[in-house]
Amino acid sequence: MPRRKKWRWVYVELPKEIDGEIELSLDELEAIRLADVEGLSQIEAAKLMGISQPTFHRILKEARRKVGKALIEGLRIRVVGGDHIMRKFRCFDCGHEWEEPFGTGRPEACPKCGSPNFHRVDAGRRRGRCWRE
Ligand SMILES: [Zn+2]
């Protein structure tokens, strides 16, 4: 039998409309994905992003603050990229792996053998899936 709901007070009001915008950087979005969606520990998530745990903590804290602010104030969230975010690719034909900065588009071919037959391998994507661009 379900327990009876206990009354609770909230002082928040729903925003009347979506008005305004807040920028979330790609690393902030990734921090939220790894910690809050995938449920990784900060140590695991920091390792996947190639940063220290204190840095991950700082990024995640700021990301959550921005998302919270967007929910409360009815702001649109715009995700902005950055050159320092890297993507990793692997060639199916020669096995070569290489990295490209985010936002530079999909590479044309494997830089080693010239094959167009390659896929993205991001550390954050597990269970053998690669993600589409
Ligand atoms: Zn290749």
C-alpha cells in the first residue's frame, strides 16, 4: 500500500514564459551527462574527461547552477562549444586513432591511410556505441 503523501512547502514559482538565455559550455554539458545522467562518480567522470577531480567538481557545480537558474528564471539554455574539447576517432581499416577539436566538423578520411571508413570513439560512450554527429 502506498504511503500517504506528506505535505511540504515550496516557495518557488514556475516561470511564466521562456525568456532570455544562458550559455552552457560543452564541458559543463558533458559534466552533467556523466555525473547526473550516467551516474558516474566524480573521479570516474574526471578521468574520462581527462581533467582532475577538483576541476570536474568546479565545472559540474557551475553547470548545475546554470541549469537551476534556467529552470527557475525561465531561461533558454544554449550550448556553446570550445576548441579545447577533443573528439577521438578510430579507423576501421588500419586501426589508427586520432583526435580532433570539437566544432571542426567530421574529418574527411583517416589521416594515416586515407580511408573514409572510420568512427568516433569517445571515452564517455560505453557499451560499444559510437555517437552520431
Ligand atoms: Zn586508417
